[in-house]
Amino acid sequence: MGSGPGGSAAADVLTAAGWSVVIFEKGRNHLLDLDDPERLKGDYSNDELKFTIRHFLGPDPFLEPRTFRRRERDGDHAFVGDVNNVPSTVGGGGVHADGKLPRFREADFRLHTEYGPIDGAALADWPLTYDDLEPFYAEAESLVGVAGDAGANPFAAPRSGPYPMPPGAPMYGATLSAAAAERLGYHPYPAPTGANSVPYGGRPACNNCGFCAFYGCPIHAKGDPVAPLQRALLSGRAELRPETFVSRINISNGRATGVDYVDAAGHTHTETARHVVLAAGAVETPRLMLLSGLDHPLVGRHLMFHFQTLVMAGLRQRVHPHRGRSVTHVHDDHLVPDDRSKRAAKDAGLPWFRGGMVEHCGPSTPIQEAKLYPWGDAHARSMRESSLRERMWGFTMQGEDMPQATNRVDLDPTVRDVRGFPVARITYDSHRFERAASAHYGERLTEILHEMDAEWTVTTTSPDASFPYGDFISPVPQSKHVMGTARMGADPSTSVVDPYGRLHDVPNIVIADSSVFVTSSGYGPTLTLVALALRAATAMMR
Amino acid sequence: MPQLFFDDDAYAVVAAACERLIPGATDAGVADYVDGLLGAFAVDPPRIWAGGPFSGRHGGDAGFGSFIPLTPMDELAWRTRIEGSQGIAEREFNGPVVGLQQRYREGIAALGADFTTCDPEEQDARLRAQADFTALLYEHACEGMYGAPEYGGNRNGSGWQRIDFEGDVQPRGYTDEKVSQP
């Protein structure tokens, strides 16, 4: 279930070993010709309306809404609509991502041991280590095609080899913010990116068009997940079925026997299988488990996003954030507590906190910008001066989000999707760990912007419970990094899947997406979930 | 191009209102964009998603003009969003939906049949008095001003030219120098 990065990676491993695979995808296929997978469909484009306003990559929030509330006492739901929609399309979240593909660090797998517990959070170590995953990280980077500089990040975990490609061209704004960060003692480095810097895997080098984050790549310079999906299909042993919604996993005597699915015409069918791989993402995977009656008490719980701290500056000069691959520089300093952050944590009444990877970035497209200015005579001047696009640059920190059992996905009691099935309801509120860390690191990021000679700065967070529902900033997290709803562990009483992604209760069901994450780290989840999917699929063949 | 949804009077009100919201909107054909959205199903394929991968403005074939066909599911979503649910059961699985066409009909009526002949101060006052409709119209005006010309607005790229934005640049892209230098 799911043709995104996790499902595609699993399908690639299984078909390479001679297994027959059916990939169910509820979204449309705009990626490749199913009769000739080397032919790309050519539907992606540099089109702001299509990709950011008209739901081209799905899901359409009318057909497949989700619901949201902060707390149970808010009633059945407080908001219905687009709740953290990750693309529902062939290729999944890999299509719209701008392809930052960092690895986690050693400490990310053992936070509880490394730093100690946090009140109110279900902090735990992962049942595997960085060393266990390193070979699969290397395989994932090679499969997708990641460009990076292995020696540039002093905080990076050890690697068995270099990146498959060198980094691409640095964006002008990033050269300024990286230099300012370095002057203040931080360590920015070229973002590991799944966009070709040179021709790789039969696909061309990225040509810096700027329509990267939230867009499908018109020239397929982004490698995730077209590369593994293409390979799986070319093996002749994988069949991809778009516009098919899996409504139930059939289970008999503790074993999955296959699935029921609804085709594009609305007809229900059954497919039998010896194994079922769930890779629908950390919202839709637990939804399907709940629709199937898989009632482990932790299914859907410990939902995590990244708590985003957005710190932006108005600059005197234009930095053209619309040229380049959205983000070319990042820094990891705020993932490692230092004396200053330890003092701030103590002041906030916490034993420790940390932030996340910081992306050096700016806003790139004009419709989004235009809507921020008031209407009237000043509109044209505002757009020409472009203080909120061409002369704006700053940071997004993807802050570590504590796992909390009360943050969860379950089935909404009243709202249905177009096919008549209950939709996912998200109950989510941030922990003061995230809010305190955000306040602290927001100040430090602001210092960097002043070092850049900012005219002004502004800091916002996502989520922010003080904003109304439906706005860009609201109680609903904007981060598309969704994790944790079927956590991994050795003990069936405290986890849903084992260290290889197999359900404790039904071991021929394997989860190959970020549902299995135990903690959220402060790095984008994609490369880690692909590495876990490769590891899980490899284990299936033993 | 003949209008797809608005009659001449409604078109004139929308055009005049958009010009108050974004000076230059008339020259850029912003009202045509709105008309193209509300009348998307008057053409086949409906004007919802422009094609790809290139527009032809910076090389490659001009693919944007070939709009992407909708599946029955896509059509259900977009017809409901534009036309409203109108009591049709398959559009009301989560309750009735007010469509964009109705919101425009009511909004245009509220601005007044004499809107086009009012002085700018009066036009602005009426727009401010219809805050919900004006917010919707401004969203669409921004989209029509700065979205791809194939959707009917941003005529000949005039919206982009005003802000020195090159728009879609595939397959040319930007050189590394253009990315890294001031």
C-alpha cells in the first residue's frame, strides 16, 4: 500500500529477489507510463496554481478530508479539510519534496539513554542503532541519488563511503546566511539533496529552475522515488495499480491473507497475498490498520511532526530565492545541546532540549507572496519591492517533536471520504519541550540574520495554537514530516512493530514508512524511512 | 475569447473590482482568469490543471495549453467546488457545499449593478463592506495576476514582467552562476 519512497524501495528489493509485487496507490499516476516505465508522463511543470493551490498531487481535501483537534475536550473535531496532506499520487511524498535527504546521527536512535527522560513524553531508544542502519543508508543514497559533501558536516555520523554525487550550486542567499552563521561559530554545510548535481541513474542534472519544494520535477532530476519505482516496474514482477484504495487488510488466524480494495470505478475486489507491506504514510497507515480491526492499543498513538520555527529577515539586497533547488545549505548545531541551550532548558524547567536541522531558505513564488500584501494602490509597489520574496531570506528549523501517547491518529466518528470510509482524525498538541526549544533557537537564528545585516526579522512557528484554523499558520502543523503512529520496539506491550517493521500481532504485515519511528529526530524522515524499508524488505526474504 | 461564465455586466463588475484590488489587473486579464475558473467545465478538458512539462516560453514544446483530463473523481471534486452541491447526493457525502459560482453571483450583486460607474472611493468602500467576498476575489485576483498565462490571466506574462519574474523557466532553468551570484 503506497507507492511513495518507502513502498517503492520495498518493491525494488522484493522484485529484485524474484518476488511478485502489486503496488496499490490511491492517487493518480502522473509520473510514468505503466506500459513503458522508462517513459515519463510529462505532467509535472513549473506551475504554482496547479501544484500549490489546485491540489494536483492530491489528496483533494473535498474528496478525502481529514479532521483535527488539539485535545479530546475540543469535541469530535475542531477542523475539517486539509490536515497535513502529503501527496496522494504515484510517487507519494517523494514527488513534492525538495529532496533534502540527511541521515540521522547516532544519538537520534538512543535519545533516552543519551539525554534522559522528559516528563509527559514517551521517550524511548530505538531497537536498532545507527550502525545497524548505515549499510541501508548507503544503499538508499545510491538508489535515489543523493548529492552531498561527506566531510562538510562536523556533526555527521560516520559513513562507509562518499555521497554518490557532489553538491549542486549554492543559492546566493545561502552563501550569505552560511557565512554569517560561520562567523557566529556555527557549521553550515551543503544540504544532502536527492536532486542530481550531475547526470545520474539515467536522469539529467538539476537545472536550478526553483520550482522544487511542493512541485514534481519536470525533468526528473529529483530521484526520489522515481528511481526505485522505475526499477521495480522494469523487473516485470511489479504491477502498479493507481486510483485503487485499499479499504481493509484481511486477517485470518493471526496472518494477513490479502486486502480488499476499491477500484477507480468504485467496485470492491479482493487480492490475496503472502505478505502485506504498509507504506501509506504515518496517517493513512494507522487509518488502514484501524479500518482493518488491528486494535493494538498503540496503533495511531505517538504521532509526531517536526515543530517548525520560521525565522525570516527582510534584507536590503535581492537574493532571488526562486533560483536554485529551494534549500542548498543547512546546519545541525542545534541538534546538539550546548552550554547556552542547557541553561535555557533549565530556565524552562526541562532537563534538556534540542532543536533540529536548520534549512537556509527563502520564499520563491509570487502568488503566495501577493496574497500576503493588502489589496489596493500599494499592491503593485509592494510586489516590485518584494520585501516578502526577493528580499527575504532566513531559516526553517525542523525541531524535534516529543512522542506523546495523547497525540494520535484515529477514525473520525462522523466525517467520511468520498468512498464512504471514516477519515483519519488527528488529535495533536505540542509539548513544552518543542515550544521552549523553539523560543531559544529562534533567538539564536535571529542573531544570525542580524549578522547578515537584516533590516528586520520575524519569527513564527508551526503549529501555533493562537492562530485560527484554516490559515497558513494555525494549530495544524504545516510540516509534512509525519512519524511515529506504529512505533517500533522489541516489547509488544510498548510497541506495534518489531525492529524489522513486522507487526508483533500479525508478523506477515510489514510497515515500510515513518509510522515506525520511535522518536522524530530533527532531520527530514525520508532517507531514514527508505533505509528502514530496504532493511525490512531484506528481512522479509529470510 | 468569449466569456465562459460571466455575462457582460457581471464581467465588468469583476474586472472593475479586480482593478481596485490590484492596479493593472484589467490589462493582465485577471477577470478572464476568474471567468475561466468559474467556467472551467464549459470546455473539454476542463481548465483545472494546465499540462506539462514545459510552456514553450523558455524552450521545449508548449505543453501547458493542453489541459490534463480529469478522472470522474477529480470532476466530482471540482464541479462541487465550482457549482456547489445543489442537493446532488454524491456531492453531499459530508453535507451541502456552497459553490464558487453562487458566491460570485451574490458578491457581484452586493457590490451593486452601478459598481462600474462609482468613483474609486465608493468602490473601495463597497469592497471593504463585502469583506468575505473581497477576500475571495483578492485570492483569485492574485492567482490571475501571477499564475501561468494559460489559465487566462497574466496576459502575455504581463503580471510577471511587472515584477521582473521569469515565471516557468524549464527546460532552460538557471545557470549555476545565476543561482550563486547576486
